[in-house]
Amino acid sequence: MRKLFVFALAVVLAVAFAVPAMAFQVRMGARVDTDVGIMWHSGESYGANDMRMPDLTTFYIAQPISNYLRALFMSNDKSTGVDMQIRWATTIQTGGATNILLYHAYGWYKFGRCKLVIGHTDNLFASPAYAPYQWFGGAGGVNTVIAGAAGAPAVLFFGYGKQYSGRFAQITLYYGVGPWTFMIGLGQAGTNTTGGPGGIQSVFNTMYPRVDMVVKYKGKYFGVAPGLSIQWVGYEPMNGASLQDDRILTYMLVLPFRISITPAFRIKGEFSYGKNWPGTNYDLGIWAALGQGVYWGGNNDGGIRTKVEDTYLYAGCIGLEYLMGRMSFHAGFGWQMFTNDSNDQNNTWRHGQNVRWAANVAMKYHVNKHFTIAPEISYWSFGQNPFVDHGTNAGAQVVNASYGNLWMAGISFQFRF
């Protein structure tokens, strides 16, 4: 991957130097952020809920997954273009190794009031533009580990009250008139549904595309972008087997908003409600780690395991921002709950749900147009394990119902071009 990165950089630079001889424009962009901080997290948050694990405090220097190198190609009449971005992150748990990933690779064409976008990218659904500012701690490898799977935190409260459409192959049409933008997109339906029908041979079938629809209003003092994302996929049984349910309906409703009370004071946030969110190709946060996927069987299926038990999500986040010259002050909060009746066990404290939340305070100081220093403190609560009771003895491991919590404090150094 490192050789691929070097090759891509060489190609981009060669094209940039050749721009004067071409009949189109090329714009370069880059973002390099580095976090320097301290992380404290409880033993339950990284030791598969083992109550014997000690609390840890770690000093680290790492780069978040938000870093990118960008090349924007555009026709002289600005009607057609291509946006290419690659991103990378360094990890503290692998000796500073670098992971390189595709960020965006799409083309667009403008005609009249419309814009057609085709390729690998995100869209207006659950746009990060409405997220509370929370940037520190998204470095790969810094995240905690929950039951052996990568946990949070992540930037912008993703998975902690803020949803995100994810980046995937899609065809999206935008129509703009005045302060209004209407969007509809067709994308590859996700195949991340947890598990399959137990004891029955089947194959996963993405029958229809994922559909995203958004209506956005952007005013001087108020903005809102309600959206709906929906997809319908299924499992096809083999060898004459039969399923009570062989279709999984996934949808998400989001209501992002922005309120500018004064030129210096702004409120941003989002409310969301969804069903079977893990069955898609969205940014999933730690769904898989918490097991909050689509279930086959459970209490409502009598052990037959031919029936879908749906997972529901309720979430919200809010952020406050105050601007004062080169400085800005930020405070954010996010809350998210998953619930699935398959986890609801009789005569226990469990109610088939996991509730997690996070909060932060931060400050940004713009040294100049391209360099920003941003100290931040954040707290993350991972909630309760919906599968075990408090103090369950699993062999040599004493399992705690709590997934633990995490504190982070440090400074993000941000370079933007």
C-alpha cells in the first residue's frame, strides 16, 4: 500500500506541473493532522469485559484517519470534474505503521440546476457538516477494544449520536433552487448483515439498491437537511429449506439541523431513528463489537432460527460553537441506543439494549489560514453488554456487564491546504 501511495502522489504531482499545457484545471489539496495526548480507559473497555484487567493510561502521538491528499480535476467551464482523495492513519499499537485507504474517487457533471455525481463518495445524507466539533482521538490503533473488536472513539461523534452515510459506490442526482437542494441517490446495498439463519443453508441476495433521499434548506440563520435511507435485501434458502423471514428491511431517518443565533454563536446537531442499521454499508461504529446486528431466532422464534429479529436505533447529538476572532470554543454531546428483543432475557437486568454516550469540550486557535492548534478533552461511555449478566463466570474469565469508559485529553495539530 505504501508503494501505491508513492505512485499516486507522483502521478498527481506530474499532472499538476503539466496543467498549463492542458485544457482543464487541477486543484491540489491536503490535510495533515497529528494528535498528541493521553488516554485513560478502564479495564473492561479493552479486555473483553474481563473484570481482572487493570485500568490503563497511555501517552501517544498518532495521526487520525481524516488525513488526505486530494486532486480535483475540472473542465474550464466548470461543468465536469473528477475528485480523487486518498487518506491514511498511523497506529500506536503497530509501531506507527501507516494504513492507506481510498477516500473519494468520483466524477460529476453539471447541467442546468442539476448536478450528477457518479463514483465512490458520500452524499448529503447525515452530512458531517451538521456534526458537533470533535476531532481528537480518531487515530487508528488508539481506539479501545471491546470484546476483541475495534471500538471508539471516532471523529465527530460518529456512532455516538451522529450518523454518517459512509463512502461507497453510488449514482446521485442533486437539484438546487435558491436555498433548497433536493437529492436522490442509488448505491450498492450493504452486505454487512450480522450472521445468517442458523441451521439453514442460504445465500445472501442484494435484490435492490440502497436509496438515499434528502431535502436540504440552507438559510442565513437556520439550516436543516432531513433525510431517509432505505434498502431491502434477503437470504435465499438452498436445498429446499424454508424461512419464515427471508427479507431484511433497513432504513434510517435523520434530522440534521443548524441554528445561528448570532454571527458568533451557533448550535448544530442531529436526531436519528433507524432499523437494522448494521445491515448496510454505512459507517458502523462499533455495532459489530456490541453484537447489535440483525438476529435470526432469539426469544421470539422458539429456537427455530428462521425468523428475523430486528435491531432498532435511537440517537441524537448537539454541539455548541462560539467564535471569537482567531479562536473558537466548542462543546458537544452525543447519545445512542440499540435495542433488540433477542437479547431480552427473562429474570435478568438485561433489556436487549446497549446505551452509549460521549461528551467533549475543545478550543481551536487559527495560527494562520493553514495551521490550527486545537486542545480537546473528551469522555466516552460504552454502556452495558446486552449478552451477559454482571459478574458472569465464563471459565477463567470473570465477565463484567459494563463495557467500560474512556477519557482522552490532548492537542490536535492541524495543517490544511
